[in-house]
Amino acid sequence: MTLPERVEELRGQVVAALGSFLEPREPTLLYRMMRYHLGWEDAQGRPQPGPLGKALRPILCLLTCEALGGRWEQALPAAVALELVHNFSLVHDDIQDQDRERRHRLTVWAIWGQGQAINAGDALLALAQEALARLPEAGVPPERGVVAVSTLARATLEMVEGQVMDLQFEDRLDITTQAYLEMVRRKTGALFAAALSLGAICATPDTQVWEAMGRAGRQLGVAFQIKDDVLGIWGDPSRTGKPAGADIRRRKKSLPIVYALETEGPQRETVVAAYTIPTVDEEMVQRVMQALEEVEARQRSLTLAHELLQEAMDTLSSLPLAPGPRQELEAVVSFLVEREY
């Protein structure tokens, strides 16, 4: 079986397990909203072939468990919980950012209103807790199941802390690289750290391995976000599905923008002008992109992403992983930073 086939197989297992938590029940609207968000139904509740997202975090969790000598089935409840928490955050992020579309579909709040979307997000978070409670049924010792609950709870709190910081940045133009990276360590890094930690907790009682996997996951998460920042400005529209400079139009303060804001020259003035006017037109987008090139923001971002990727790889190489699963895990980790979409 090729790696893409292997990843798709695991993804299918996650989707199937998720389905058991999201079977339609009363009140019908709540489950319709959650299933709609995942792409399984349209707004009228009719089945759709639309996919769940990439399920990156669950797949990392399952591969980590296998690499440490466990069976992927042991970690499946944790993988499902990770995906539920991730989607809880997406539903709430859409409300906070006032984004009316996600994956080329209307967002939950855009159809049913902010109040009901908050309910859908809250329900996804509650279901994540229920999923983790099934770890002992999957063969994870109860005492390690308790650790898993605590691990995901802390990661969720960190993720929310990062979101608070990110929203605070919206009204600021004095953001430093250090502040940005600290925000990303929480908002994106925490759940990636939890993915690898939970896979380890399900596979082994070795607490040092849990901690090391968490470090690797956080390094990967930050690298993943930085690459996402680069693609949000310079990504190929035919692959990303977004026009070049999309994040500039949204006035997103991603790492390349922060690099420009840290300068004291005309590049900073260009970015400040774009981020303080009512509408960012195509000419202004091009001016900002030119300013970013002048401060080498793209290359600096990619360099940092690859440094963090190497740190994650070094951490993984120091651990006693099974050869075959190690190769699969390392290949997926590399892909997440090397990807072009």
C-alpha cells in the first residue's frame, strides 16, 4: 500500500468513527448544522459527497501510535476527539472573523445565524469529550485515558488563548515576530502537539516519549502555519483555490506581513497604508507584495518553517520508533510543510 493510500485508509476510519457521534437525532437542527459543517449534508439535510477536511491531526495521532508500537485502533477515539475540537474552533473562528464562506460553501453562521452556530461549535467540543471517554474501550489503560483528557483540555485552552491573541492583533500595527510566533505556538501549535502526544499516550506509558512527541508536534504546528501564511500570499491559485495575495485583501497579519511591519522603511509604510484604508484594491495588493519581496519576507518565512521542520524531525529521530511506521510519520510531517496547497 502506498503512503497516500495508507493515509486515505486512516482518514476513512476517522470519518466512519465520527459518523457514529453525529448520527441525526433531536434536536434535528443541531446535528444538521454539524454534519453540514463537515460537508456531509447540504443545508436542507440532504446527503452530499463533500469531504471532511484533510484530517491532518487525527492521521498524525494514529501514525504516532503505530510508530510507538501501538495499534491505530487504540488511538481512534483520541483522533476523533482531535478532529471534533479542530472543527469546533473553525465554526467559532468563522463567526469571529465574519467569514461567510469556508471550502467554497456558506459557513454555518451565514445560514443559521451566529447564535445557532455557537451552539453547533459547543456541541462539537462536547462530543470531543465523549469521544475521549471511549479510550479504555479501545484498549488504553484508564489511567492513561485520564492523562489524555487532561492533555486535550490543556491544548484546547491554549488554542483559545492563541485565538484571543490573534484577535487582539487585528487592531495593532506594532506586532513583533516574537509575539506572532507565541500566538501561533498556541493557536496552531497546541493541537498539533496534542495530536502527537495523544498518539504516544495511547501507545506507551513512557512520559518522556509523550513530552518529546508533544515538542515535535508543536514545532510542526508552527512550521505548518508559517507555510500556510506563505501560501496565503504567494500560493498558486490553481492549487490553493484562492487568488494570489488573498490574505492581504483580508488584512491578515501573517508572518510575512509582520516581517514588513518590523522594518522602519517605506515597506512598513506601504503595509500600514494597506491595512488602514477601507478597501484593498488590486494595485495596493501588488504594492504590498512588492514591499514583502523587498524585505525578503517570503524567503525568511520559508527558512524559519524549514528550521522548525528540521527540529521536529530531529526530535522524532531521537525516539525509538518502529522503522516502517516511522517512515510514514516522517513523510506526512514533511508533506505538511513542503505542500503547495
